[in-house]
Amino acid sequence: MKPQLTLQTPLELPHQEISNYLNQLWISEDEERSGANTFTLMVWQPAWLEQCLVKSGLISGPITGTLSPEIIKIAKKLIIDKGLSHTTSIYSEELLILLKENLSNNDFEDFRGQFFESSISTLNPRRLITLAPTLNKESEIKTFVSAYCPLSENTITQPICGDLVVIRGDSSSINQKGLKIIDKLSIKDLPTWLWWNGNLDESQEIFNYFTDQGIRLIIDTANGSPKRCLRILDQSIKSNKAINDLNWVRLKSWRESLAMIFDPPSRRPILDHISDIDIDIAEGNFLQALLLISWISDKLKWVFSKIDKHGELIKIEFKRNNGDKISTCINPVPLGNPSIHLGQVIGLRLISKISEVPKNNTCVILGCESVECMRLEAGGMADMQLIEQVVPNAFSSSEFDVSKLLGSSRGNTSPLFENSIKVAVQIFNSFNK
Amino acid sequence: MPSTLSNPLRLGLRQERVIPPQCLIIFGASGDLTHRKLIPALFELYLQRRIPSEFAIVGCARRPWSDQDFKEKMKAKLANQISENENEWEQFSNYLFYEPVDLQQSDHVVRLSKRLNEIDKLQATHGNKTFYLSVSPNFYGSGCKALKAAGLLDDPKKSRIVIEKPFGRDYSSAKKLNQIVQSCADESQIYRIDHYLGKETVQNILVMRFANTIFEPIWNRNYISSVQITSSETVGVEDRAGYYESSGALRDMLQNHLTQMLAVTAMEPPGKFEPEAIRNEKAKVLQASKLADENEPWNCCIRGQYAKGGNSQKRLKGYRDEDGVNLNSTTETYIATKVFIDNWRWQGVPFYLRTGKRLPKRLGEIVLTFKDVPVHLFESTIINPAPNQLILRIQPNEGATFKFEVKSPGSGMKSRPVEMEFSYDESFGEPSDEGYVRLLADAMLSDPTLFTRSDEVEAAWKLYTPLIELMEDAPWKLPIQKYESMTWGPPESDQLLSKDNIFWRRP
Ligand SMILES: NC(=O)c1ccc[n+]([C@@H]2O[C@H](COP(=O)([O-])OP(=O)(O)OC[C@H]3O[C@@H](n4cnc5c(N)ncnc54)[C@H](OP(=O)(O)O)[C@@H]3O)[C@@H](O)[C@H]2O)c1
């Protein structure tokens, strides 16, 4: 989907004048053209990688905040050229550190907050607020505003309009001044979402400021340490705040593919005899796999019993209510390719032992479409009944996933996710005791 | 047989659209449909957690029930469904309200409007309203007018009306009813129910046709020689003689359910999966449909009425001996007809439609028969190679079968037919009977895809106008043929096809 640009060039205004200006904007027009009755979306948009690439001359500006195919291509190439491990994610700190070594001091045009995907704009957000921290230290807060009316295909209906605000400056000035500006921009009676489009370990004060407000959160737990991410998830559900995780959203085709295998009633008994589950992931972050195992164990009503770490392997054991043991294992594997997101699931093998006779037992293998996942099939399961399924790669952009969440969520945490978080936190805590 | 819902890994996986806060007002709340279909469907939606907390169901009918009466009557009628979910029912019943209303008394509707304001505040339903007319068709027009007069339909974004079948008795009455209804509300507010479109397997026809590459290229006159659409019931008229005597098989089944199946089977692919795009294509194909012989319609239609039958254990009465049926009744309980579709895709391909009561099996199916191969290279183990057939089973035993020829094992090169089978049961478990669940949810979600638009209804009536006129003006030309109960209709119905060298498929 093409990014959509505002119709009006954003106007730079002193921040004291913003809320007045926006109020005027909607009052002075005729009554028909009131703002959309939808929601406010705030985006934390550091785009460090893009800023670094532009400032080091590796791509031409302006900075947009969108992860373009060009950025992905160049970042992947850099990882290999600079001799980083092939599994390095393009969001990794190592890559940024290398890039920061030779940045120019020039200023580049910064369009963050003015570009947003049409999948989001068609939802007619009433107000889009972008927090755009800059690489340059000591840059003062600048604020921009603009009104927008997404062009709709349906020309009969009155366009539904919204406005957007961009708050730009270095992280500390955003923290000190930016958040005060945001305070004044909240629209009563409309829900507010925060999409934290960056690493969860950084700028924690700013993040915490939002969580204290009871805003609905969209985060990506592939981008942050599992400990910090699980704490955020845990606190959100304990305090009854809506949380959505793109790392969980990307598991959707795995959940769907696994469920699909057991739709035929004749296969349901397999579920009662599962003895082993192995999950292969891309190196670097085990949280997504932990959420997948937590979801399966919750749905099949297994009880967690213990967790062990053997080098890179994480072994988790569960019990069924008849006392049977289920061994599961998260196995990080090196990939031949730098990834976009760390620790994504690439394969799953499930073994169900119904009887001593091997051919009555079942081995289910789910693999992603790329070559790496074939390794699970080499396990000598040939004498069992084999069910194999290819899980389509999720190619959608984070923006698209976010728009899906905005369009469908009731503003509470999905019960499925909530239950999986509870199990994942229990497992993780016992590991760190 | 368990359904997909009992797959533990599937629980909660389906991302259902969320029904927005609103008040659902059911007229005819003391009637048969309300407790047999509507409240069970709403309770099912509640169990699936798809009902928002800001919600209300307001039952209306003439009898002077209280809110409490309504709750108790529904609880008693639904006892079986509730027994496993007592607690959930108690929660659900908090949504139930009742207001005595005679739709013919305008002051009643004004009073209702006041009550709805109170309930709206109480339940925080944001002024959103869906009106469901589950009353006699005589009240559809006057009901809409009364709602309009009370200002209840003024906001096209916040109010909708759902109208039950039958919509009209013929082309002119349907057109008139459309005019009345459309003078009260915008077409986008009107949801005409055809519960066949709520069936998973009817919707699956669209998916099969348009989500696969292999079917569309052969889905036309070049490859298909004929299409049969059957919907048969084993039951007789039961206790609905009053209604059935004035309706008959044409109005009760053919004009709506079978014709909708025809539309879904024969329509062109829509440009997008959007309600208006789909309904445009359905309307177009119905407008292009004609009886095979419009001038002498008796040549392309057979009417029948069940006579007594059954066996020594169970004797079955003939239609005319049923309670409430006129001894000389000429109401048809069976109808079969032949239709052509006048467009590029279907020119010359006959569509045979049949429906009836007291037939040997309860079933709905669509059979596409493909053309013969140009040269028969192989001898068949039976007399002639059977033509390829694609059979779409709507109910029961939902699924699809493809019949084709393979080499018969052994020496020689003889061919014999085999079947390739998709069974809904085996793949997904039993399909839930969710016609009304689906349609109620869609109406409350303002999604009109599975509802019939005014032009579709009118085109469907227009298609059968020559038959209806004949039945009224010269019924002797379209005589009622008797058929023994539990047989496949009158023998004459076979002749309708044998003239074309075809036979009804014996399911
Ligand atoms: N039942 C089915 O299986 C079925 C299937 C398909 C379509 N339909 C259609 O659904 C509709 C309802 O069918 P049904 O079988 O439920 O009919 P029903 O059992 O005869 O119920 C009719 C309802 O209308 C109410 N009513 C009658 N006159 C009224 C008036 N002046 N003002 C307000 N309410 C009035 C009656 O209650 P009071 O006497 O208390 O007023 C009763 O609740 C019909 O259009 C029918 O064609 C029914």
C-alpha cells in the first residue's frame, strides 16, 4: 500500500499555540465538516536505522519513518559486509553502533509523521501524533500541525477529516517538553492508542509515561529484551490495560496452521497424546516461541512443571491432567540471512504417541516457506504417520499489522493473548528465580 | 460428530467482527420464529462473546407481557439450549426487555419510541437500532410506515430494518412493498432475509468458484451441459397449513431459496468482494433469467401435490387430508421448472429447479453436468461413459463431489466412473446450523452482503410471473399432478428432463 501524504504542508507552530490552532480548525468550518469520531493514534517513531542510513549517505533522504524495501536491502547487505553474525536483525544495536561511527552533521529533511500508510489513513484517525526523536543531541523541540482528509473512493460521502501533529526533538527534550504538549492534545471521549515503533529497552521514561495514562498499547516484543517485554505485558494485564503485540500478531499464521491440522474430527485424539514439541527459531530472542508454547499449553490445559537451559536450548516441561509429561524445546538456529525481526519461529515439530506401535503415532511438522525449516524433517520420524504443513511467511508491514489491530480491536487485550502471557510469565519467572 | 468449534486449538482463534452497541427490537416476539430461531441465535452470539455489553433486545407484540414475562417465556422455550449454560443465560437475560405494541396503532409505536429512549440510556446503546419484523407479511408495509412516522428510521446510519420472507406475493406486490419500504427508509437500511444465504455451504459456492483457478474457466456454456438445483423436504405441511395454503411451493421455496442458489451459481465474478458488487452481479443474472418457454409456460413447469403414502408402519396423509387444508386445495407442494439465462456465459444451458414436500430425502444440492467428450475412445464398463458432474451439497452431508472417469482395473481399456469427495464433516466437523446466527450478526454489523436487494427480489418475482399468471388465470393448463408421499414427485417431472435426454439425479 502506498504511503499517503498530507494534502497541506504541515505548519510549524510554537507548541504553545498548537491546541488553540487545532480547536480553531474544527470550529471555523461548517458544521458538516467536523473531525472524525474515531481515535487518536500516537506513534513513537525513532527510525534510528533510517536516520543513520540517511546521515551516513547510504540512502538519500528525506527521512520518512517507514521501513522501505530499500532500507531493508541496504541494512541486510551492511550486516554481511561488516562481518556481523548473519542472524543479526536489522534493528540490532550492533548495526546502529557501527553506523554511528561516521555520520555527517548535515540536517536532512524529516517527513516523519507526514507519511502514513493508507491502510491506517482509511481508518480515519481523528488525530495522529508522532513523536520523532532525532539523532542530533541538543535539538530543541519543534512542532508541526496539519489537517488531512483521506481521499475516499466513495465520492458521495463527505470526507472525514483528522489532524496530525509532529513533535520533533532529541529524546530528552521530548521527555521534558514533548510530553507536556501531548497532555494538552488528548481528545476526550475518544480512545487513544500508542504505537511504540521502537526498541522497548530504550527511552523507558517516555514509555512509562504513556502506560501510566491507561492508553491502549501496541508494541513489538521482538524488539527488546524478553525480561523487559514480559514485564510490560504482565503489568498491562494485571492493571487491566489493553495491550497488543506485533510479535504475537505475526504468530497468527502459526496458530491458524496448527489449528487447521486438527479441524478434521478424526485427528482430534492426536492432541490428547502429545509427548514432544520442538520449536526452531531464528536466534536472538526466544519470546515469540515462548508465547507460542504458552498458547498451546493453555489451550490443551497442560500445567507447567519445569524449565531448564542447556546452552542455547530452552527445555520446558508440562504435565497433562492425567500426569503424562510433555517435553518442549525452543531451539535457536543460525540462519543464512539477516532477519528483520529477531527470534521469529521458523519450524515446529509435534509428536503424539498413542501407542507402542510407531506407525500408530503421529508426527506433525510445520515449517515456514524458507529453506531453513527443513531441518526438523531430518529427525527419523519416517515410521510415524506424518502430517506436514507449510506456514506462509508473513510479509505484511508493521504499519499494516497496526492498522489491522486498530480496525478490529475492542480496546481490550485479546483473551487468547492474555492467557498466553500469563503462562509465559509463569515460565519465565521460574527460570529466573 | 463434533464441530470445528470443539477443536481446542481453534477456540478464540477466529477474529469475529465485533457487533457495535445497539438495541435490537423484535416485532412478533411472542411468535414462533422468535423463540425457535432468533433468541437461540442471539444467545449463541452471546456465548461466542460477540454481543457487546452495551446491548438490548426489546421484544414487541400485542399481548401484554412484562419484561419478566418475556424472560420467563423465552427461558421455558429454550430450556434445552440453556440447560448447559444456566449462568450465561442469567447474564444474557439482562438484555431482554418487552413492550406491548400493536403495529397498527400509531400511539403504541410512539410509546415504544419513548421506551426505547429509556432503554438506550440504561444500556448505553448510542441510539443504534435494528428493527426485526418477524410478523405476518401483511404488516411489513404498515410496520415500516409506523416506524417512520415515529421518527425511528430517521438516521440511516443508526437504524436498520430486517424483513422476513416472503417479500411480496408476486412481482407487482413486491414492487409495491419495495416502494412503501423505500419511502420509509433508505435501501441501505433495509435487510431482506433469505436464510439460505446464511448457510455456510451456499456461501462456499462463491468461495469455491472465485478462490480457485480451476473452476471458473469451465463454468460456462462451453463445458457445462445442464444444471440441476434441488431442495427437498421429507416433512409435509405440519401445522403451518394456514400459511402454506396461501403460498405453495413456488412462493415458499422456488422464488426465494432456489432462485438465490441459482443466482450464486450463475452470477459473474464481482470486481470486489463488497456487498454492492456482489448484489449487482446477482441482480444482473436474475434479470437475464427466463423461463424456458415464457409464452407457453406449461411446457416448462410441473406442479404436484402429495397424496397419501408411506408404509404399513407409518401411514402418511395426503395433502388435502391434512388439518387446515381445503379438501379441494390446488396448492402445489411440488414444483419443477426449467430456466434459461440469456447471457454470454449461459446461453442455451438449461437450469432445472425443483422443490417439494414429502419427498424421500431432505436435501439441497446443485449439480453441474459437464459436456460429453468429443470422441469416445474407451468403452465403458457401464453402457455409456457417465458425464463429469460436480455436485455441491448444501444440506445435509454438506460438501462437494466430483465425478469423473478412470480406467477400470484389469486388462483392456475400459472406463468407469469414480468420485472425488470433499466432506465438510470430515474436514471440519459438523457445520453449525448458523443461518440465523450469521444473518442476525451481519444485519447488526450493517453488512448487507447476504441480504437480498430490492432489484433482486423484483427480478426473482418477474422470472416466475408467467407461471403465477397462468396459475391464476388458467390453472387447468398447469394442472396439479398427484404424487405418492415419499416419492420424487409426479412422474411428469421426469418428462420435463427426458425431453432433453436428461434425468434428475437420484441423490
Ligand atoms: N416460523 C418460521 O419458521 C418462519 C420461517 C421463515 C419465515 N417466517 C416469517 O417470519 C414471520 C413471523 O413468523 P412466525 O412463524 O413467528 O409467526 P407467528 O408465530 O404467527 O407470530 C406472529 C407474531 O406477530 C405478532 N403480531 C400479530 N399481530 C401483530 C400486530 N398487529 N402488532 C404487533 N405484533 C403482532 C404476534 O403476537 P401477538 O399475537 O401477541 O400480537 C406474534 O408474536 C412471518 O413473516 C413468516 O413469514 C417464519
